[in-house]
Amino acid sequence: MAPRTPVVLGLVLLAAVAVATVHFWSVRPEAVRAPEPVADEAAAPALPPDPLRSGAPDPVSRPASGQPPSGSGGNGSGQIVVDVSGKVHRPGVRRLPAGSRVEDALDAAGGVRAGTDVTGLNRARVLVDGEQVAVGLPPGLPVTGTTRGGGMGSGATGGPGGAGPSVPLSLNTATAEQLETLPGVGPVLAQHMIDYRTENNGFRSVDELRQVNGIGDRRFADLQPLVRP
């Protein structure tokens, strides 16, 4: 063996040891840091429920199907407007809470006059917006229809365009209360008709109704078949 052979073998051996050491160091296992503990759900801040998520409560209350929103009435403000005429102390248009009954309308008009027959008047009936309540119709002038709120009787008629008396009413002899039973005729218009009758010595024809203040073509068409001079 040549004298340099051991030296060369020693260098080769050292190189192999160095390569093995580097390889071992590169593949050695490394310590992994444990993850931070997750906070308890109870300690986490509560988030507001998502209204779009299935099963979450709806933050806005909605009316049941087919039911009107709360607080709405016949005219959208929780009120109804009715015309109380006939034998009451203060006839005229009255504003009442939605759901009021005929008895409430009579109270708002000052009550029924003494001696008035209200046998056929259903005081418990619920009123509707735009209705006319006529009190104390004279005998022989029954109402031939029903009101918008239902119920038939001699104490209440519908509003404008409703049913009138079953027999033609004399314009020259009818009282204010009788004229108010005509469709669309309230205390003010009835008084205009009486004033015209007084100033012109009576009605000579039904066509003279056109000259009464407050009676236009449409109202005249409603009244024409229901009255006579």
C-alpha cells in the first residue's frame, strides 16, 4: 500500500461523516408550538341574530295573513267618518274611532231626542267609514235597503247613493227629517231645499231641484225617481 493511501481513505471517511451529519441535521424532528386555546363560546360576545338565517327570529313584527296592520282604520288613521242625521240633538258629520258602534255615533251627536222611536235601530251594529245613520224615520217611509255594515231597519240608511223611501216623497210637504232620508241628503242640504221651497212658494216640478244649492246632475239623477212636487 502506498504511503498516501491511508491519508486519502481518511479524507474520504471524514467527508462521508460530514455529509451524514448534515443530512441528519436537516431531517431531524422540530418542536411544534401548541395552538392557543379557543375561548369558550359563553365568554364570546353575543352577536345579533341574523334575520336572513333560517330559524332566526324576525326583528319586525308582521301581521298575520289576511289581517290589516295594527292601528289602521277606514281612512288609514284609525278613525271613521259618519253622518248622523234625523232626530238627534246635534246632527252632522262625526269622526269616531274605528270599530265604533251606532250607540257611539248617537252619543257623539248629543243623543236621541226625547220621544223618538228607535225600536228598529240596531245600536250595537259596528259602523263603517262613510256611513249615514238616520234616526227616527217617520211612519210610512221605510228603508228599502240595507246599510254597508249590514242590518235592516227604520233607523238607519246608507250613505250617498243608498236606498231612499219606498214611495215618492213630496218636496212641498216633507219635513227636514224626511228629506234627510233621501240618499246623499244631510241636514245642510235638507235645509237648502226647505229654503228654496220657502223663497219660491214651493216646488212646481222635480226639475227645480237642479236650482237648489248643492244638488248637481249626479245627485239630481239619484233623487229624481224618489221625489215628487
